[in-house]
Amino acid sequence: MRKTDRVKLLAAALVATGALTAAIPQAPAQAAAKEQFFPVMVYRTGAYAPNGTPWANGYVDYLKLINARDGGIGGVKIAYEECEFGYATDRGVECYERLKGKGVTGGTAFQPLSTGVTFALTDKTSTDKIPLVTAGYGLSASADGRVFKYNFILGGSYWTAADVLVQHVGNKEGGLDKLKGKTIALIYHDSPYGKEPIPLLQERSKMHGFKLLLLPVTHPGVEQKATWLQVRQQRPDYVFLWGWGVMNSTAIKEAVATGYPREKMFGVWWSAAEPDVLPVGDGAKGYSGLNFLAGAGHSGKVHQDIFKFLHDKGQGTGPKEEVGSVLYNRGMVSAMYAVEGVRRAQLAYGKKPLTGEQVRWGLENLAIDNARIKAIGFEGYMTPTSTSCADHMGAHSARVQTWDGSKWVYSSEVIEADMQIIKPLITAAAAKYAAEKKVPVRDCAKDSGS
């Protein structure tokens, strides 16, 4: 198949997925006695479905693959049930309450793919002793496992993302000192998600002397005329896009209409996937964004297995052409984190259905090095992740990728976020949270994590 044909098929698949997924068969809701139950929160409907759906398909396909290829996790089969919440926080909380007690041991871990739902569930999951895995989203302060015992912001936070972007544009200018007097505009989803990077950008602004222009966009982001009028008037040197769903493609279309160069636009990793650029056509060429955890492409061993064990047998969750897209791959990695958390916990608690509290131990003791990445088939598609009592993030690097008109290509080396800047922000924010919520701060020297 020619590259252009594959791009067209992928575009069609992304548009059609919302209609297709209504017919997707679900795993039995009730887990059998020897099954590990995975609650799956999704939004295949609503304004954010074009982005939420491929992530959900990748997530579910990986769970299916573990059963079909491996016979489960350590011989324990996976059962799962989806709950559709349409990216609405109240409905997300309802999904949590509905699924948390299912299965013989309750929910393994929740991954809502929503910072708003993460905010709403943080206290609940801690009380219920169920891990809340937020790979690359959620509360940046939750990287501090001493305070956020049940939160796992694996792979990176919005503070690490913002830091990498500042470093990247600094490199383009010839050094971070060259940002003095420049203007960086943050066009962000006016929600907890969009506001998360602001503290880090404000800190970097003070350090390097650039002006930070904050431009919020109201949900769902289809109306941005006023925002881009300010861009036209103030002409920032760079635009950082912190959007989701239709907001992203709308922003790029407005940049085209405004005459703002796409080469000066850089999105967070949730603003740099196929649904963000395909609707814009040729106008998206040159637009860049971050990638972490999983890049685009389907040449990995895990992809070969997805085709062999699922799609070639008619068992895939979504369209075959979607496999290897950015969000599909990221959904697989997110599911892999939960699976590896269970696998790790089995070393301590045995190969049997585990409780959320036991899985929490596994997630806090992840040791996914390059050898493990190769063993599970993700070589070239993710970075090593190692967690501890104090560190619930485990990785903090990203690369910049650029849309060349038909595919994403990397346009930077791996950039490590500067944790010397970020760690004090994490510690201060976590301490504030602990004081406000009266959460005990664990002593990691004494707490083995069990």
C-alpha cells in the first residue's frame, strides 16, 4: 500500500471510528474467580471522541493481546469492562463508582485520560486503595509518591512537557539566554488540564526573561477567533498549544488563516497526533509537537503480535489501519504500564488476582529497562521507566516530532526535562496539597511501599 493511500485510510478510519465502535464486543462484565479485572474508562462519543477513541482501542487491544498471546498475566486471565463517560467529569466519577468494586478483587487500576477526572478521583482512589495511573497527564505534583501514594503520573507530567518545549525553542534560538525579550504564547484548554503547565512556564519566564502570554480557549475549542486576533496583534515568537480534541485542528486552521507560521507552533504531546493534523490538510505541514512514551509507526514486535493475534483473526478493537497511530500506540503503552504493575506485584504477592493495594506496590516498584522494553515488544516506542516511593513518574524526557504532510518525523533528539527546576515545584505543590488535605507524608526511608 502506498504511503498516501495509508494516510487516507487512516484519516477515514479516524472519522468513522465513532460509528464503528458501537458494535465492538465487550468482555464479560463479571470477572471469573481467577481473572484480574481491568476497568476501562473511555470516551468514544462527544467532542473528544476522535482523540479518545484510538487511545481506547490501543488500550483494549493490548489487554486482549495479553490474553491471546500470553494466556494472561502470569497465567491470570484479564477481564475488562468499558465505561463511556464522554470526557465529562461527573460521568467519569460515575464510571469509577460503578466499576471499582467489580471482579473478585475490585478494579486493578483506573486510567481516565482526563485531568479533570483525575482531580475528582484522587481523594477517592486513595481512600479506596486503587491506583490511579495518569501516564502523561493529571496533577504534576503527583510525581511525589510520598504524598500521592496511589497516583502514578508515569512517563512525564505537564511540567516536564513544558520544560522540554522551553528547552527546544531555546536551542532553536541558540541558547536559553537568547529567549530574553521574546514572547511565548500559551494557547490552552481552559480547564485543569490546560492550566497545569502555567507554573513551570512562569518559572522559566522569570529565569530567562521571556514574556509569557496566556490565552485560554473555552471548551470544546471550536471558537478561537478572539484568541488568534490577539496572536495577530501581539505576534509572539512562539506558540505553545495545550489543546485536546477539535481544539487542536481548529488552532492550526486559525494559524493558517492568521498567517502565523506553523514552524513556530509546538504542541504538548496531546496536541500532536493524527486527528490534530489530518483535518487541516496541507496547512498542517511544518507543525510540531512533543512525543513521549510511544512514537508513531507499527514496526515493533508488539504491533506484529497485535496483527497476528488480533486483527488477522478479526479480533481487533478498531480499524486495522489505526494500529501504529500516535494515540493508539500511547493507549497500548498505558495498558502496558498497568499490566507490568500487576506482573511486578505478582513477584511479591503471587500469581493470582491481586487487589488494587497490591498492584499499587507493583506500580511503585516498576523497573522497565531497555531489556524489558525489548522483551515485551516496545523497542523503539517507549523510554525506560523506573519508579520508587518518592518518584511516581519514573521518566521525564520527550522528543519533538514534526508533521511533514503525510507522517510524523522526529525533529529533535531526546530532551531531558530539568528536574533541578521541576523537583522544587513538585515538592512545594505536594506539601501544600498534603497540608490542605491533611494527607500524611510518607518517610520513604522507612516505608518499603507495601
